[in-house]
Amino acid sequence: MKKIAAGLAVALLAVTLWGPSDGYAKKTSVAEIDQQLKKLQQEVQAAKAAQEKAAAKTQEAQHYKNKTTLNLEYVLSQIAEVKGKMDTTSAKIASTEQSLTATATELDEAEERVEARSKLLESRVRLMYTDGAVSYLDVLLSSKSFTDFLDRADSLKMIVDQDQDLLVQHKQDKQIVIEKKQELEGQYAQAKQLYTELEGQRSLLKEKEAEKQELIAYYDDEIQENGEISEEQEAKLVQLASERSALEKQKDKLKAEEAARKAAAAKAEAARRAAAAAAAAKKAAAASSGTASVSSSYMGGNGPFLLPVGQARISSGYGKRTHPVTGEIGKMHTGVDFAVPQGTSIHAADSGTVLVAEWWSGYGYCVIIDHGGGVWTLYGHIREGGLRVSAGDKVDRGQVIAESGSTGRSTGPHLHFEVRVDGVTVNPMPYL
């Protein structure tokens, strides 16, 4: 749809540039042409409003794109941080798994010891069952001497102590292994849970990343679309200026014809009166009368154009460049920028008729002068309140028409100067 609109604008512009006279041949009076000029001015205002709206949308989209880009950078840093935590947790899980393997081995060994002790205790119980219950007192009383009594007492003590040690060790081994296994299983479960949570967090962050990328793509489309609207409005500016130029030429032609008619009538009246006076006075008299001659064609002025701001430094030439505001690479710069302070007087490069003297989006406040022969000059980024001429004014070569500024799409005070031939920009340098 945008391409169709752009095509129609170009087609309309071509018709305007190559055949404007047919559209205005039916105009029969200066009043009608003034009415058409008024209508054109209304169209200019409508186009300007549309372009300002597009510029505002572009600025808003750029703001949100910058904000979203910052958010995306934060999300990406969070993803990297969570990824680092996941790596650390994964290493802990691997280490815990190794510890669990080692603990399982220890548990097997402990269980083997417990089983061996259990067999020893079982054999002791079995022996007691087979030989009958013999009390420790019977063993002691059956001693043959005091020495034998002491030996038997020591032996009984050793047996009791050994049994107690077996039971204590048996319980300790089981408890230690069970506790260690429980501890490691808890650590393992905790690490696995943390990893799962981190993985969920990372998935959520990846979703946010995709969302931010989609938003940035959306804002890029908005900026691109509104940029295309601005280009269409710039074509509209050229179209309207062309129509105004044609109307002004027709108006000048009608004025010239009217002046010629008046001059011819005055001459005829003078001749009639002279003849009457001669007949009455019977004297030969020669009547002289001046003939008005008006030409609306541009014959090249006084030679090359004047520098509009004198010998100022050129800060940016004509041709493709990286746009200083948008950063777009390969953007066509349609004129020459002169680095001058705010409020510097801007002079008309040559005499002509003012076609535009108002705000126009990226140009800010600008002036377009028609020098005839399809040649225009454009002066952009004029300061607010710096316009010294109005549309329709006739200006002389070197006349002050405005003061420099930084309105519109500008990074600082300067004059943007263009030369257009049949509405198309050309390198201004050969004309200066």
C-alpha cells in the first residue's frame, strides 16, 4: 500500500513537472489564480500536519525502541548470570553424584561388617542354645582355684565387653551410613531442585528475550513506515511547490498581459488625442508613448549563485553519508551544510519568487525560491522566528531572507542549502 501511494505521488509529481501549463490554461483571472494558490496553501498545511504526525510517531517509536533495547541488554545479562549459576549447580550435582557413589560403597562395606557381626552374634547365641544356658555365676563357681577364678572372671569380662563392642559398632555403622546417605540424598535433591528452578528461570528469560526482539522489530517497522511517509510528504512538497511556481508564472503572465493591454490602450488614447489636437491645430505632431515590456522568464540571473552565508565552512557535502541523527548508513544527503552560528543572516542566492516559507518537518523552517527555468534553491533549519519573507514574495539577489538555526532534524546550528532542477536535487557546488 505504501509503495502504491509513493508511486502515485511520483506520477502526480511527474505530471506536475512536465505539464503544469495545461492544468492552468483555463485560468482567466488573477483572482482565480490567487484562489488556487490559497487552496494549494491549505494542501501544504495538510501535508505538513501529516508529516509532523509521522515524525512524532517516529520519535515515539525510537524512544520505545531504545528503552526496549536497554531492557533486552538487561535480560541477556540475566540469562548469562543464570547460565553461570546453572553451570555451577550442574558441577555440584556431578560432585554430589560422585559422593553418593562413594557413600554407596561405604554403605556396602558397613553392611558387610554388620552382616559379619550379626553372624558372629548368631553363632554365639546358637552355641549357648546348643550347650545349654550356663550362667556366669556357674562358670565362676566351678573354678578349681582362686587363680582359675580370676582367669575365668577376666575371660567372662572380655566376652561381655566384646559382645557390647560388637553391638555398639553395629549400631554406629548403621547410623553413620544412614545419616550420610540421607544427607547426600538431601543435597542431591536440593541441587536438582535448584537446577530445575534455574532452568525454568532461564526459559522464562528466553521468552522475554524473544518478546523484546519482537518489540524491537515492531518499532523498526514503525520507524521505517513513518520514514516512508516523510519521503512521500517531501515529494508532496516538491509537487506543491511546482504547482505554486506554475501558478505564479501564470499570474505574472496575466499581469504582464494586463499591463500590455493598458499600455496599448494608453498609447491608442494618446495617439487619438494627438491626432485630434493636430487636426484642431492643423499642426503635425509626433506622439511618443512608452511601451511596457514584461518578461517572466529566468535568463540566468547575474551568473553563478551567491554563497547564501558567505565564506562559511562546509560541514557536510552532497551525496550519501551516515545520517547524523538516525545513524542510517548510505542515506542520501540532498544538499550542502554550512556550519554557521545561530542567527546568521541567510541571503538569496539569486533573484526569484518565494514558493515556500514555513516549517516543513525534517527541514524545520525552510524557504524555497524559484529562480525561473525550473531552478530552485532551498534553505533549511532556519531558526524559529527567523523567516524574513513569505510565499509569493519577489526577492533580489543577496537579499536577507532568513536567519540560520537548528529546527527540524538537526544536530546543531547550520544552514542546509539545496539546488533543485525540475524538482530534483543536484550537487549545489557547481552553482556556487
